[in-house]
Amino acid sequence: MLILREQARKLREEQETKREREREKVQSNYLHHILSSRRRLKALTLLQERIRAGKELMETKRIAEENERKRYEKESFESHISPLN
């Protein structure tokens, strides 16, 4: 009878140890997933910021080129007009 109780106790301990390992594994996988998600989110945020900055730079260049074109056209037009006096 004592042997059966000891075997049952050992079996319960082994099962509890196994359940604890499974819980730790699940927690570890969950934390890994959370960290991976945060890294992906951070990378995505940085990528979106780079895209936004690139768009702003392109818009700034477009405006500068447009202003340069207008200035050139104005100078060209003014150089072809002779004074009426």
C-alpha cells in the first residue's frame, strides 16, 4: 500500500512538473510573440515615417522646381520686352 501511494505521489509530481513546463513554454512563446509584434510595429512605424519624410522632400523639390521655372519664364519674358520710352 505504501508503495502505491509513493508511486501515485511521484506520478502527480511528474504531471505537475510537466504542466509547469507547458505553462512556461506558453508564456515564453507569448512573450516572444509580443516582442516580435512590437519589433514589427516599430519597424513599420519607422518605415511609414521614412515614406512620409520622402513625400515631404519630393513635394519640397517639386515646389522649388516650379518656382525656378516661373522665375526663368518671368526673366525670359522681361528680357524680351523693350521699354516703350
